[in-house]
Amino acid sequence: MPNRIKNLNSVDQLFFLMRILAFIGGLLWVFLSPVIKENLILIYYIFSFFFIYSGLLYFLIYRFPHRISNLYVSVLFLDLIFIFLLVYLTGGYHSDFYLAFFIFIALHSFYFGLKFGVGVAILSSLLYLGSGNFEISSFNFIQLGFRIALFNLIGVSMGLVSKKESLDKKRIQNLNKELELRHIELEQERDKLAKILTGIDAGMVLLNTDFKILWVNKIIENWFKPFEQLKDQTCSNALWETKDICQNCLVQNCFENGAIETFEFDREFSGKQKYYRITAAPLYNEGGKIDRVLELIQDISEEKELQLNFIHTSKLAAVGELASGVAHEINNPLSSIAICVEEIVSTLNDNFKDVNISAEVDDCLKSIKNEIQRCKRITTGLLNIGRKSKQRFSQVNLTQLITDVVLLVRHKALKENKKINLNLIDKIPLITGESDQISQVLLNVLLNALDFTPRGKEITISNGMENENTVYLKIIDQGCGIPPRNLDKIFNPFFTTKPSGKGSGLGLAISYRIIEAHGGKIKVESQLDQGTTIIVQLPVDNGNQL
């Protein structure tokens, strides 16, 4: 019950207080004032009746608080009868209990409004006149008229106050609704802004005129430190770990010039070189002065790496074309030398049949001839790989192809003290494909294996039949292996773990697409510190030209 009373509005609480004061004050007044004995008993009955129906009223309010207005109207006439009888039995026009009409009219006018209040005032006036048996004389006419006029004045004035309060309440409610809608819109805009700031793959830092950090987004916290550790520190100290203001500081220029500034620079973090692009934009206050600067920090390390890889790839392409041209130029004199050697051997055999030619001279000539042929195979291989030709699928001998490619890298292997073992089966089915492209794949994989194989270790190349429709080629190195987290990335374009400038990250990506275009598969198996196995699977020739 006490909690329900607390939930009542101020007027409802006044109604409740009025009943308590009316009951207690009325009994005290009756007890202390001289009242006719017969009337005293009736008054006690009246107060008992008032107490009973008031208790019933608040019991119903407790059970049905949403119907409180209807319950007030229901007891309105009981309250009027109670006041009328109290005034009537305590002296009529001379009774002080007529003051209860003032309070009653004021509360009902304020609670129910102007019309209802005027009606209660008129009804109260009639009952007050009736409490004195309508004995109006010249002596009490003015006094009665003044009191009745005051009844109606209170009814009208409190009704008007109630009406104004009701209008003000509605206005406040409308303002609260509008404020709530604006608050919801503001929350939505804030959430939208937060999503935008989070979605931007760039750091944002808000700085004051002292170059101290006021706010950062989540990206900055992920890159550097939590906001609590960055707050109120200068950006140079908190982000770039320098005590002094950076040379050509963008923020300083921004405060001085009021223009948007952009700058790129690099820093080394945890042994890794990082590249950043910073854009600083001025923020103006209401007075038109710059009091904040917003920095947009973009990590462009991958972009720089792509640029370096592109330059490196362009260099490789240029070197490839140069090597192709050099191979072509070398091939012609080699052909001439080979012809001369053949002529020397033929002349010796024809003109000096009876002369015992030194075995040493014969071996030298054979060695020259063999080395010339080997040089021609190397230059021919370079020409085939570097040649830009139309894609023409034909029958390809995979064993011969890998043998030719090994010739190209054998010198590199010997120079680096690495051994290449060939465990090849000669008689395996031919495959259908573009020999130049498959040579490029084998060269890419073999060069990768050489790069990651330590000195003194071996690379083993083997081939065979996976099944009756598929041949395979395995290149097994004894290198450092590939971390599990990188296994799914090695065929991605521009992914490389080699130092900057040592690899473009394109070789395996191109190889993957070439093998896929040939209807084959290229797979990798690796364990850390135990080496890596690259498996190339290709379909056998089915007798049909693709």
C-alpha cells in the first residue's frame, strides 16, 4: 500500500492527505468543542461512515489504480453529504467546517478541470445554503454571498489553473516525445558514425593545440596501444616514439596554415618496416578558429610492397627479354663452333686414317662437342621460356621437360653447394599441354626450392603415375618448411616470405593458374624444419588435341 501511495501524483496524494486530516482534525475539533450531546453521537456516526467508505475507496484504488478518476467521481456525492452533515450538525452558517468546501472545490477543480470544478462549486454552494436551512437574513446575506462567490471563484480559478497545467503537461509530453525522437535519431547517427569509423580501414586521431591526443578510433588502438595509454600524450611520443615534434609536422602546419596536409613516411616496428600515409585536416570552433586537428593514418605497407614487387617484376621481365636476346645471339656462334668441331673430327678421320691420333685429342674434341650441345640446350631452354607464343597444346614428355629445366638451374645449385637428385621414370604416358608454360611452372617451383634449401642439402625430383589417367611430379626440398598459417596463402598473388626485392610473390600464383588451366592440380605438403614437397598432377594425353 505505501508503495502504491507513492506512485500517486501530487493531487492524488493531496486527496489522501485531506481525508486523513479531515478525519483526525474533525474528531479533535468535535472532542474539544461544545457540541449538543444528541448531535455528537450523530457526528461520530458520520465520521465512522467517512472512515469506512474512505478505506473502501483506497482499497479499490490499490486494486484498480487505473480507474482512480472513476472512483473519485463515485465518492464525490458521499464527500459532499459528509461535509454538509458536518456543517449542519456543528452550527450551520456559524460552523467552521464550511472551510472544507473550499478545499474540496479546489482539489476537484484542479483534478477534473474547469467545467467539473464549476459544477462542484455550484453544488457545494447549494449544500452550504441548505446546511443553515436557507435562513438568510440581512445580517448574514453579505457574509453568505461572499462565501458562495468565493466557492465559485475558487472553482473557476483552479479550473483555469488545471487547464493551463494540462496544456503545459501536453506541451511537455510533446517536447519529451520530440526530445526522445531526437535522442533516438542522435543514437542512430552515432551508431552509424561509429560503424563508419570502425569500417574505415584507417586510424583516426583527434589532437588539440598542444598536439595531445583527445580521441582515437579502434584501428589506432589495434595498431598501437589502448586509448587510456595514449590519452593526453603528444602524438609524436605516443604513436611514433619520439620525444620531439616530428620534422615538418603535419599537425603544426595544419594549425598554422589551415590547410589539409598529407605526408608519407616509414617506421620500423618490432623489426618490420611499416609505411604510413597521414592526412591532417583542421577543425574549426564556433569562433572560426582552429582548435582541433583530425589525423587520418593509413597503413600503406602492402601498397608499397606491391609497388616494389611491380618494379621487381618489371625488372625480371626486362631481364627475361634480355636473356632471351643474349641466348639467341649466343646460339648462333655455338652452332658455328659445333659445325667447326664436326669438320675437324671429319677431317681427322678422313685425312689421318693411318695416323694414330692421340686419344687425349679425341677425348677433348668429344668433350668440346658435348659441352657445345649442352650450351645449346641451355640457350634453347631460355628461348623457349622467354618466348611469347600463342597457346598451342600438344603432346609433352614431362620427363624430358624437367630434365631440360634442371639444366638451367644446375649451375645455380652447384654454386650454392646444393644437390639436385633426379629419380625420373622415362616411360610414362605423355601429357597434353603447352610445353613453354609447364616449363615455366617447373622452373618457378624449382627456383623456390633452391631459395629455401640450405647449403649442403638436397632437392629430389621424381615422377610417376598417380592413376591410369594422371601423372605426377614431386619436387622435395630439405628446407625450413612452411608455417601452417601460410599454407593457404602461398598461391595468393604477391604473397611471399622472401626479403623485400628477392621475390615478387607471383611465381607460384602464376604456376597455380597454369596447372589449373591444364586441368591439373598443384598441391603442397610441408612441415617446419623438415622441408616441403610440391606435387604437380597433370592428366595424361587421351589422343585428342585440345
